[in-house]
Amino acid sequence: METTKLASYDRVTELKAFDETKTGVKGLVDAGVSEVPRIFHHSSLKLSNPKPLSSDFATIPTFDLGGRVFEDETKRKNVIQGIKEASEEWGFFQLINHGVPLDLLERMKDGVRGFHEQPPEVRKQYYGRDFSRTFRYSSNFDLFSSPSANWRDTFACNIAPDPPKPEDLPQICRDVMLEYTKHVVNLGEFLFEMLSEALGLEPNHLNEMDCSKGLLMLNHYYPPCPQPDLTLGATQHSDNSFLTVLLPDQIEGLQVNREGYWYDVPHVPGALVINIGDLLQASLHSQCLLLFFASYRMFLLFVQRLYFIFGVVMQLITNDKFISLEHRVLANRATRARVSVACFFTTGVRPNPRLYGPIRELVSEENPPRYREITIRDYAAHVNAKGLDGTSALLHFKI
């Protein structure tokens, strides 16, 4: 009987049938599914959840930027030192009193929820896999290339360096998206200043490398899952970006993998979750790896499988001084949908023949470069050839 069931499973046909509905995972839930379709099933290895022996063993740090902390030199140095240690040990931290108004955070989450909970006929107008569009909505950007689909829907928008035209955005979330991302850009520039100082560089170093120039916004919707032990909201991955700013809601689900254990990222009211990307870990010496991807389409395909937060890019340019840890999102066990807003400081432009390697100020005889110099074309070709296997492309370029 089981053999017959396996033989009758045609994954490609089921993927196409799901995609052609243009209503995503939300459509399945609205239809009243009681079982998770096979296309969403993940292996037991990916679903395993080893936890540290004690909840007090370690925790992702939270920093308060409020008050007059940056008018007091001692307090300022303490915050930068704390962010430095968090970036070296976790690649993740949370910020409160970060300058983004709390009511705007709530309106942004309401806007995401409002879009995804519109009638199917309205959402279908935006559904598609044309990555050249400024605004696009779909379920799993890598639906046809990944081994297993994730239990979530997403709408994406390119924010910078070329801002979207207001008329290209859905009215239900247009104004709040534009308002929120202005604050995120300002926060990103400020964070890159602090990270530069944490690395012992001039405050403007990372911003002058254009690390804050490109911004991609992904707005996720995780519907309640009838069988959350069979699937994930987002597969284990690290972010191929410089930096990620994540706005979560109160329903937890994000986990960070540290030393083989999965740590839950706790909900902190009013907080933004910040994480380091792969490229900042390895760091480039003359300009940021904004040129990392051969095309924006490649970036989207890659990042959707690997997901986000303090990113591979940041790890690269800092010669492993800052780390980009893998993370994932569990399937939603709550009765209400979970939403999150992820903003990635990264971009994709045409590759050039220049060689790139770790920032020169961060290497010495005692701390030699850990990555060989590469062209962006070689890096992009390797990423494309190895596929979406959940491993970091940086390993191939280690010395």
C-alpha cells in the first residue's frame, strides 16, 4: 500500500498544480486542508531540533539605543563593544529604542497581514515569478528548485538604490512600506557606522564601501500549519547579504544554530532583530560585495532557499571576524498567521574582472587572509554550480 502511494506521487505535477492556483499556502489553509501536502514535507534531519542543555546556557543579546547613550562616550563605547562581541559570537542581536517609531512597526506588520489576507482575486493580480518586476508575490521563490517547499507566502520589493514607483505598489500597504523603509535605510547607515568602529575602522568605512546602498524587502506570511512537525517556515540557511534587519511579530519561530544547537530567538516587544551576512564575514578590500551576484534573479533564488539575517557578505569582508550563523523558521503552530518583514542590505549588479579579498586593514601576519582573492564572476559561477544545498559558498574560497 505504501509502495503504491510512493509510486503515485508526482512531485512536479503537484508543484505545478499548487503554483497555478496563485493563492499560495494561504489558499490551502482557506480551503481547509487538514494534512500538509507532500511537496512541503522535509526530511527528519532538517526537522531535528537539538536544544542546549540549559536555557541559561546562552542567549542572543539585546541592546538599548535609547536615552542619551550616544551622548555619553563611556556608554557609547560599551554599546559598540557589546555589538562587536555579539557579531563575533552570534552574528545576531536585537535592538530596542532603535529610532523606528513603535506605531510604525505595528502598521508595517498590519500592512503585510492586510495584503496577504485580501481576497484571492486581488492577490492573484500580483502573483508570478518574473523577478524583473518591482513588486512580486508568490509562495516559495525557489518552489521548483528546492527539495521541499516551505509553509509560507511572500511578497518582495526592490527598495534601493532605485526606489519603487508608488503606483507599482498595492494600495493596502503602499504608504507604510515607503515610510518604514526610509527608517530602515537610516538605521542601516547608523549600524554600519557602529560596525565599522567595532572593527577598528573609521566610522564611515562600510558606508563608503556602499554596504548601505542596496535594499531588498521581503514580507513573509506564515499561515497556521495543520502538521507543523512535517515542514518548516524557512529552511536552514545563512544570509548572502551584508546585513539583515528583521521585524518579527509576537509569534515566535525564528531559530539560530550555534555550535550544533538550535536557539529560539525570543520575542522582545518593540525590538528589531539584526543579523550579519556571509559577505561581511569575509569582507572585500576595495568595495563591498554588492557585485556578489551575477544577476538579481540569481540573488532571489539563492536567498529564498537560504533565508536571511547578518549574512554571508559581512562574514566575507571582515575575514571571519564577524560571523554569519545559519538560522531557520519553524512552521507556525499558532492559530493565527505569523508575519515578518526582512530588509536585506545587498544588491546585484553585473560582475566585473576585479579581484576581491578581505579588507586590508583587518589582516596581518598574525591574522592572514582566510579567503583567496576572487572575481565576482567566479564567485557567482560557483554559487550557481553548487546549487541550493544549504552550505556556504565561502568554503570553496577559503585558503
